[in-house]
Amino acid sequence: MQTKLIRWTLPALFALLALACTDPTGAVTCPEGQSRNPVSGQCSPDGGDTPDGGDPGDPDDPDGGGDPGDPDGGGNPDGGDHPHDGRDELDPWEDESDDGIPNQYDNCPFVHNPDQADSDGDGIGDACDNCPDASNADQAAAATNPTDERGIVMGNACAPGVDYVDTERDDDNDGTPNVIDNCPDVPNPDQADSDNDGIGDACDNCPFHANVDQTATAGNPMGDNGLMVGDACAPAPGNIAICEEQTTEFERLDPNIYVVLDLSGSMDRDLNGASRWQRAVAGMNAVADELHDEMRFGVGSFTGNCNNSALTNRLSMGSHSAQTIKNAYNSLNPGGGTPLDWALQNVLNNDRVSAPTDPLDDQRVKAVLVITDGEPGCGGVPGAVEKIQALRNRGILTFVVGFAFSSNSLQQMAQAGGTNTFYEASNAAQLTNAVRDISNILVSCSYSLEDTPPDPNQIWVSVNGNYLPSSDLSYSANDNTLTLSEGACSQIRQIDAEALDLQIKMGCANACVPEQPSGLCDLYYQTCGEAYECESCSAEVCDGVDNNCDGQVDEGCPECSINGASCSEDGDCCGNLVCGSEGTCGYACFPVGVTCSSGSDCCSGQCSRGEGVCIVG
């Protein structure tokens, strides 16, 4: 610590000394009813001193100094109290510690320390400071604190296991101290943090989407907690970074549809110059040509038997070419009965609507398409409705097409299958239109993503340029699929497939990972986003920086400027230090008779070589 000596003229010095109240020994005193701050030297009403943080609950320690053997807080070295206490009883110009520094300027008046080192800048010299590396001008020390290698009881600011930040400060009065409050400025007694990003729901602009950075683009809507919604959960991505600056189109999951063909004898009847079967085959061929790359097909046909073999599987479920689909039925000829209930039982028993080797099978929409020209046999309509309801219970829709046939029984079956109404067709065009409409209804709510989202919390979906609410989106990391809500799907199904533009944007992963408090100097849980003023957590020192990240600057430091610190007037300086012409606090010049090391110490400019005291020039 650099020592500053301020040269004064003798008249000025006498005037300065005249301002101070002195007792017969020359020690500076305060008016009755006031006490003097050990560091600042300022007089204040009794009780206004900075508490020294001892144990006020100890009846043997009324001053709270932490030393039951020093009830008056005199502070002599044996008492172990504030190292400046007791200096007022000393002659200000004598040198109690024999280190060349007059008592009134010595930052350790009872300990020899010629260098006057003060590492933390709190006005207490390192030689007598109970926390030499942590500012604590009050020298607060609990009686239970350990003793350091110098034999000094460690101060609360640096004692092991003692937090040196203010662990009781609670700006929002919610019962949680600032140092661990996930919303230090917003009352939230429950400390709820739904997305586990270290920011409480009460002050999080995306309470259900982790976003430590809390970015929000102007124009975003207001959230339920009164904050502008963050980009991570806004309907549109705003200015948030999009990975690789690209927009990826959805790959639609084609639905599975198993076609049950009525191959009964009635399908051989004439229908405008061709059999019903021939008309149905022509319609199926048109369906295969148009929709083979938008739907996954399976095909089965009636055998006429009223048992488990009522259906012959002609084509197992899968993605097939148009010709493969056609080959499944083109060579068949009608004959036999209409065992619809048993045929549907066969579909149930063998899970005809699924493909065991398909990794996305669970995500696909599944349906059965019945094409028939008459009333069902075997168990009749009740039997067929029962099986259709069983399919529906498994999440499988059943569509019914009456080919050159219409009846209330077909309507009953369509309603049981969850499709509300049956279709009528008597030629290839009508059958194609019916299946095309069914294809639009079966637009999947699930989409297989080409890329894995870097941050599943930051996904946006647009439909023809309009973004869907985040509540309509559900991402599954297990199979990398995105599922839209039924409400969103209903809107999409109203759009022509060729005019439908489904796209996603995926926000880049946030490199910031929130951490739990590490102890003494974490004000908030999160350690990224807006940087703290302090670059790293350390004990507070008097340097104008929030070293311990508790939201306060230079706590534990004296309110006045110590030796060598900047000033604009004498009143800025601690104790009897004065403000020199260089704008820093330092010693006043030494009067005649005071120990000196050179003439520059003395107001007279003369230091006796023999005796080492200031003499009259």
C-alpha cells in the first residue's frame, strides 16, 4: 500500500488540530453520548457504529464483539476485538507499534507493520486483519470461528463454513434469500421452475420451455405472468438462432389402410355392361395408380367361410408399387358368401393393419376399408358392427363403400367405425373419389423428422406460412417424430394435399447449461445469459467491483477513503487523513517532536538525523 504524506504549513496544521476535541493526553475524542468509528474516525451517536458481528446472545458479551473477556469493546490486542479499538486512548503522534507510523494513521496501531499492507482495501492492515483477503471493516467474528496461523480468530467474512455474502437479504420478501432465489426480484414462495432452467416460473418468459438466455423479440405477445413471451416459446421463432439457417420440410407418415374386398357371388352381377367386380377392379386400379405413394396398402378378400378362414390375405401391409397392389386382386373371380364379421375378426387376430418390421408403425394412422355390395352374412349386421367396434377400440378406423348398394346397415357400420357415413360408388371414378377423400381424412398427425432437433424445446411448425401454437406440438425423442394435435390435423385435412406446405424450424441448442448454486457467491442459479459484473466468484475486496456476485459492490468496506485512495476533499478521507493536491488521501505532515524518517515527513521539512524526530527548520 503506497503511503501518501500531505505537506501542511505550521499555521494550517495548528488550525487543523484546533478543530479536534482533545483530552490532556492529546487523543481525539467525541462529544458525550457519541462513539468514534474505528476505521472512519467519524463520531456518531452510541449504537451507530458498525456492528462487529459477535454473539449478541451471549450475556457475557454485551458489545457483541465475540470476546466475553472484553465486555467494553476496548479492542486491545489481548481482547481480540477490532484492531483499531483502543487507538483513541493513544497519543495520536506517538508510535505504539514502533513501525514508524503515528498511531492515528497506523492501520494496525498495536501491531508492527512498517509496510502498512492492506490487500483487501478495507482500512485494516493485513498484519492485524482477521480476514486479510476479504473486506470486512467491521471485523465481525463469531466466538466459535477458528483461529488462523497468526493466532487471530477468523472473521465471519472468511471463516470456513461461514457465508460471506448476505444470506438473509430478501429483496422480494418471499421468504427465500436472494442468494438462492430463482426470482430474486419477484415474490414466488413456491420457487416453482417447471422447465428446470434455473429461472422461476414467476419471472420466466417461457415457464414451460427451458431458455436460460430469456431472449424475446419485440412484438411477441404477453404471457400469463405479465412478461413478454420469450422467443423459445413464441408462436414464431423471431430472432432466435435457427440451426444451420435452414428450413426442413416434413416427411409425412403415410397411413396404413387394409382393403377388405367383397368377393361374394353377387359381385358377378351385371352393372351397365360389365360385372360389379370388373367395375370395382377398375376403380381399385385407378386408386393404386394415384395413391400408392401416399398410402400404405394391404389387401384381403372374402372366402365365403363363416370361420377364422373367412378372409384370405392377398397383400400384407406395406409400401407397394401400383402394379404390386393390382396383382393382389386382378386374377380373382367372385363366388361365395359375405362373412364380413369373420373376415374382420381375421383382421383383428392377425393385425393386418400393421407391419411388424416398420419402425414407425406405432406412429401411423391405421384404417380398414370395406368394399361390399350387400348385407353381411354369418353374424349379420350386429356381428359386423361388433367387430368394427373392436377395431375402433384399438384406434383403427373403418370406412365402408357400398358398391352399387345402399342400406341403413352400411350407415350403422360406418358410424361404429368412427367415420360417420358410408360412401356410395358404382363405377371406377366414384370409387377413386371415395378413396381419395379417405386419404385426405387419414392425413397423419405424426411426422418423421429428417434431422434431430438440437433443442426439442425450440420447434416451430408452419402450415402454408402460418405458425401453429406450441400447444399443438408434441415431440418424441424415441423415434424422432413430431405429432400435431387433433385440432391442428383437422385444419390440415381441409387443405388439398398438393397445396399443403408443412414446414418446421428448429432452434439451435443453447450451449448454456444452468447450474445449481456453488455456495458463497452465486446470486442466481443460472450462470449464463446476461453476464455478471464480476467475471468469477471471489471474496469481496474494496475495488469497486461485485467480486462475490451478491448484487452489492464493496460491502464490508469503509464508507470513507483510506490512505492512497482518491478524494476530492478532506471529508472523503478516513480518520485524520487529509486530501492532498493529487486527489488522494494521505498523512498530514508531522509536527515538531514526532518520529520521522526523513525531512519530507515533517511540516518543517527538517528531520533530526541523530534523534529521528521533526525539528524546527
